[in-house]
Amino acid sequence: MAPSARPSKAFVKEEKKSDDIMETPAYSAENVQHNMRIIYYSRTFLSIVGGVVAGVLGLSAISGFLCYFIIMLLVSGGIAAKTKFDIFSYFDSWQRITVDGITAGFMSFVLFWTFAYDIVHIF
Amino acid sequence: MGKIGADFLIGVVGAIVLAHAAYATIIYRSELKIKEEEFVRPPLQVLVEVAVSLGLCFWAALRVPGTFLPILPDSKENRVVMLHSNLDFMVFNHRGKLFPPALEVKF
């Protein structure tokens, strides 16, 4: 195959280092942290409320854990609604609103669940 | 100043309703103990109160911590519209010149 004539340098798109910058957008770090702190507060408060609800209703074992995951799903939906479903202008990935903070709230949930269950059903 | 806003009060009301639901369940259980019946499920009134308190607490939890701030640097709320009067420590010769300029620039 005959080599094609090499076009002049003005028309060849060379790989410049600045092209990489297009792939990693710059975020305002303090706003990212601010948003994550809001999610964390919301999830913690609703974990505590969810724990008391599970205790009052007398849920035990599987249904209690199910209650926690349902509440966390609703919180994720609520956060998505709060951003008016324009998630990527407030967060940098899906994980922030779906997964972040669930483990942290779980301990509070179990604590208040045990607490409320004992107060309402045992003592 | 409105530091204790309406949303915070809604959260407090939600917590009070939940506490009342817990109290009603305790009373219900003591009645069941007198009648020697098994506890299956709290009465309908308690279920309604728990649902109402969940709704109020959800509203408060999503409103009280504050609004989200946009993270992209070229959004409307993140515009730098004023500079300090002392420019001695402001550097303009930084790596920002490598960013391709946005084609729609609002002035």
C-alpha cells in the first residue's frame, strides 16, 4: 500500500497534554464537601428516625433490616428530587447519592432500633 | 433571623408524633398483657401516626441541612463577579490558561 501523502502540520490534530484536561473536569472542592455533608446529615437523622420507627413497630431481624434499606432508598430518591434530578451539577458520581453514608447510618439505626424496641416492648 | 426555621419545627413535630406513637404502643401492650393476648401488630392509629411522623421527618431532614451548591466552575452561582481591592496576592499566570475557553461566555 503506497504511503499516503502526509498532510501539513497545520491540519494534523496532535495529542496535546491539555486534551487530558477535558476528561477530568475541575470541581469546586468546598462545594463538593458541602453537598456531601448535607447528605451525611440527612442520612444520619433519618437513620435514627428509622430506628425508632422499627422499634415502635416491633420489627425484628429481617424485617427491621429491610425497613432500613427501604428508608435509605427513599432518602436517595429524596436527595435526587432535591437536586431537581440534575445530579451531575451537584455531585461527581452516582455513588454519592446512592451508596455514600449508608454504612455510617446503619450503626445509628441498629442502636436506636434496639433502644426503642426495649423501651416499647420489653420494659 | 429565622434561625429556627419552619422546617426545623416540622422535624420537631415529627419527633413528637413519633414519641406519642411509642407511648400509645406501650399502653396497647399493657392492655394486651391484661387480656393475655399475643402482640402481633400495633393498632391502626399507631401505624398512621408513625407514617405521618416519617413523612414530617423526611421533609425536615431534606430541608434543614441546607441547599446544594453547584460544583461546576462555570455555573451561574459560582461566578467570580468581584475582586478584592488588594491584588498583590492574586496570581493570574497559572495553569488555567491550558483550559480551553468556554464558547458561551456571559458578561
